[in-house]
Amino acid sequence: MAEQTSGQVVKAVVVGGGISGLATAHALSTTHRIEAKVLEAEPRLGGNVRTSSRDGFLIDEGPDSWVANKPHATALCCALGLGDRLIETIPENRRVYVRMDDARLVPFPDGMMLGIPTRIMPLATTPLLSWRGKMRAALDLVLPVGYGKRSSDEDEALGDFIERRLGREVLDQIAAPLLGGLFTGDVSTLSLLGSFPQLAALEKQGGLIRGALAMAHKAKAHAKPGAPKPAPFLSLRGGVGELIDTLAARLGAAVVTGARVESIEREGAHYVVRHGAGPAIRAEHVVVAGPAHIASRLLSPISEELGRELADIGYSSAATVFLAYAKKDVPHPLDATGYLVPKKAPGEPLASTWVSSKWPFRAPEGDALMRIFFGEADVDRTDEDLIARATREVRTTLHVTVDPKLVHVARFRRASPQPRVGHPSRMQRLQRAVEGVPGVHVLGSAYDGVGLGDCVRQAEAVAARIANVR
């Protein structure tokens, strides 16, 4: 029998002070009146959410928003008194460009839903596709459900799915940079059902184009006449970090930073959590809200099966470079949220966001803030190399000839979960493994949706499950 351990006793310990962990502790304390302690290894909270201010520029290094039609993050903001701080993307700039091989910026076709056309003419007239590519895409209208599928498995690679329905050109020029970019991942390995299951549902409606057209028609029929289009994304005036700061302030002493969890052990009806910032803590429930590979390290001694399933979840890395210029020094109109880069060559960026065109309150009047994204292959380049590549991109694409007035580099290593083919089955196995260890919970962007809203939804569900165990 394990030696009894003294120390603080709480109902729940939350490992990880990112949005998932903080939202879990908040739901436990406010909705369910349950005491929880949050242990964060780093000296700062937020995980991938990092917001800073420099010379009047507001910089969201990680996620800059959440999807508006997923209500949980918005509801949390309102519950925290941040409702009047919510902001929408700038309406007149809700478009995106695609960078051609010759560095020209071509508008992304109107009416696209996750890279699937909901209107025929924009697809027929876009210069992004050759006539052969357009004709191949149109075949989707007559191809049977399941055409070209390589196996009988329900899941398949996102890239394979798009290619067999719409063709290689649509995949390369439209879908891969858009959909793969959302995960900083490779569409040839991303799970269709684990990333965009709604696309699989569209195919069953007679093909992607027919399904998308029907969905758009239904949405139009239910829209109020004259009502403006709803914003696709929401954020906060002070950046996403404002949500983290507010949660931390509400939780107060329940949050401990610099507390790297060293081990989690079962001791009778409790779990003993040993960490680097004080005595061990005993708890009935342990919530691991960090990356899956960290959860695997901590939980493998308790359940080999659980540790194995967690270790099988992959991540990708990325780097971003922020550049600021006076607007007068940028010849190209900054009239969109940015642009995508298809068929990226080594060392080229994945995309660029024109931050101050996408959001208000991000740059001083008369200035423009840009964000250039680099993928896994470039994350280990030096700051100087990344800055040189980013400024060269701006010179080539936007015809800027002056040096930036601000530069800022951020890296995220093993930060973006990759729901690879077979993700739904993997999550079912993981769920069974978790159920085999009462009192242990895992959540975060690796499991059931990568967005902030998904993380808050999972947090509230975990808090409710803990509250139901009496």
C-alpha cells in the first residue's frame, strides 16, 4: 500500500492553465461551487493564447479569435462581464486573397463554404483554376456518393476526399491552403471526420456542391430581410489574452504558476499530485488540460492504455512574424483579412493575416499590422532568417520598399493538434480508457475540436461530470 501523503486536499486539481484548464476551474467554482486548484508549469497563464502590446500595437501571437457560431466562448465572456468588450471582424474587409505563383493576389471566390462553392459563377470565373480544373470540379454534381474512395473505412484523409470529389486543382489552389491552414497541417494526413465532418455530410446530399448549395439556400431562406451578415469570428478589444487575464483574476489564489506537475499517483480514493511549487495535493478528481503528450507522460503510470492512446496524438509546430508599417508605405490595398499561399515552396510562408484590416483596435491610426505564418519546416530558423523571409514576402507581394517599424517573432512548438486519419476511432478508444480510470479527465484542443469555443465547451462538460459524482 502506498504511503499516505499529507498536504492540501481539494475536490479537483486541474493540470494546465490554458483556456481549457482555466475554464474548467471557473465552471467548477461558479456553476457547481466546487473547490479546484489549477497548476500551470509556466510562469504565465494562457498556453497558446499569448497577447502583448508594443508601441501601440496589440499582438495576439496565438489564436486571435473564436468561431462566432460556437457560442460557449462568447457566453463565457458575457458571464465574466466582458460582453461590452466583444468585437467583430471589420465588415468591409471580410474577404481573403490567394497569392499566385507570380505573387499576384487574386480574390478567393465569393460564396465558398470551407472551400466548397455555394455559388456557381464565382467558381466558373475564378482565375485560380484552369478550365480543366473547373470542369473537373463540376463533375462533383454527377459523381455518385463514395466515388473514388480508397477503402471501406468510414474515415479518410481530408485531401483524398476533396480530390476525389472536386479534383486536384481545387485541392491545391483552394482547399489545402484554407483547410490545412486552420490546423497548420497536411491535408493528406488530416482526418476528414476529425477535422471537417460536415463535409462528409454534404457528400451524402448528392455531392459537395449540391449539398453546399442546399445549405446556402436554407440559410438564405431563414435570414431576416436586410439583416447584415453575421460576423464569422469574434474577439475581445484587448485581444484573446483579455479572457485569460479575467479568468485568472476571478480564480485568484486557486491558480498557481511555475508549478510543473511531476507525477500523479493513485492513493486510495484520491489522486496525489506532486508538483514543483509546494507540497503535494490530494484530490478526488484530476483534470489534465495540457497537450496530449504531457497528459500521456503523467497518466501512463496510472493507465498504460490511456497513456498509449494519448501518445498517439500528433502535433505540428509553427512560427509567426509580425511586421508593422505606415499604411502610406503599403501600395497594395489592405482591403481583406489577408491571403493564403497554395503550393508553398520550402521557406515560403503559409499565409498572411492583415491584422489591422481584420480587427479594430490592433494598430495606431495610420499604421498597418501584418502577421506572416510559417510552418513546421521553418520553425527552427533563426529570428533573423524568419524576419528576412517575411519582409521579402511583403516586398514582393505588397510592393513595400521600406523597412518595418516593428518586428516580432513568435514560435509554437508541438502546439497544433493533428487529427490524423482514424481520429474518431482513436477518440472512442481514448474515451473508453478514460472511463476505466474514475476521477481522471482529459480535455483540450487535441480531442473534440481545436477552437477556443470547443475548449470552453469541453471544460463545462468536464465540470458537470465532476459535479455529478458525489
